[in-house]
Amino acid sequence: MANYRNDKIQEEMKRELDRIIRDKVSDPRLTGTFSITRVDVSKDLSHAKVYVSVLEDELKEGIFKALKSAAGFIRHELMQSMIIRYTPELQFVQDNNIEYGIRIDQLLKQVGAGTKKDDEHNSEEE
């Protein structure tokens, strides 16, 4: 039961953090394509790791600096929007899962293209 509660808090926190960052944080470094992919909250709600994925490599550093400098404001806004006893300290962490998936997809396409060429070459020999 406690695990279900924690999962529910994490999902709600993910939605709220995304809304707060996009609507209320006005930092020019928050540009480009980024997404909050996951939030891991400790059982005592004292800490939360917020996993953020950024597609543009050149914008990563600026986005994470902006998020870290606005963490107090974001936490305050989160406290106002969610009804929980404790609002956790926020730690923003880079999530590379989307990049990893894109890279795997590219590799699979390359392997698939190589296999097609091999199949065409083999059928010509027959």
C-alpha cells in the first residue's frame, strides 16, 4: 500500500514539476526540447531526484544550471500546488534513456540496411 502511495506522489509530482517549469520559471536558458522523464521520491519525502532528458546537446548545461538555480522557487511552487505534508528537496539529474533509445534505433537501422544489401547480393549470385 505504501508503495502505491509513493508511486502516485511521484506521478503527480512529475506532472506538477513539468507544469511549473514550463509556465512559471522564466529563465532564458530553459529553451529547446526537454522533458521530465521520471521522479524518484524517497519514502520519507525528504528528497526527490528529478530525471530530465534534453535532446539538444549544446543546451544541456544551460538547462541544468537554470533548473538548479531555480530549485528553491520550483520547490516553493510545488508546495503550493500539491497537498503533501513535506515537500522534498529537488535534485535535477540528466536522463540519457531517450538518447540511448535513439542511438539503438540508428544502429538497428544500419544493421537492417546492411542485411538488405547482403540479401540482395546473395540473391544476385544465385
